[in-house]
Amino acid sequence: MPRPRLCRRIEFNPNITYFKPQGVPMRDLEMIELTAEEVEALRLRNTEDLEQEEAAKKMNTSQSTFQRILSSAYKKITEAIIDGKAIKIIK
């Protein structure tokens, strides 16, 4: 049985939850799902310019877990851009 997931602090709630390539109907696109945790990690690291240690503290998680969340987000966004997929932010 896996360990229960810790509650992570998320301060940002996006108003826009879908992004897609221009000119392609949604029905023709594959979807990549970004979690609220991944969006918050991206925001703290790239928009707020916080170091990993500070950002991890703000999210109430360890630095290594923060890095895993951030890496997952970068991988998903890269796949969406390279392969022309839509991105859905799940709350």
C-alpha cells in the first residue's frame, strides 16, 4: 500500500485551463493534463524566480519532490509543444 499523499500548498488558481495549437479543432487533438501542483511549481520557479529550496518550502514539500513535480511539468509541456497536443490544467 503506497504512502498517503501529503497536502501541498497551492496559491495560484488559473482562470484559463486549456491551451491548444492555433487552427486545429480540439476534437482532433490529443490532450496532456497538467496538475495544479505542476502549474504551481512552474509559477514559483519561473514567474516568481524562487530557488528550488524556497519554492519547495512554499509548497510544503521536500526539495526532491519539488524537483520531480517540476520535471514532470517540463516534460509534459515539451511533449505538447513538440507533438502539437492540447494542454488541460486539472484542479
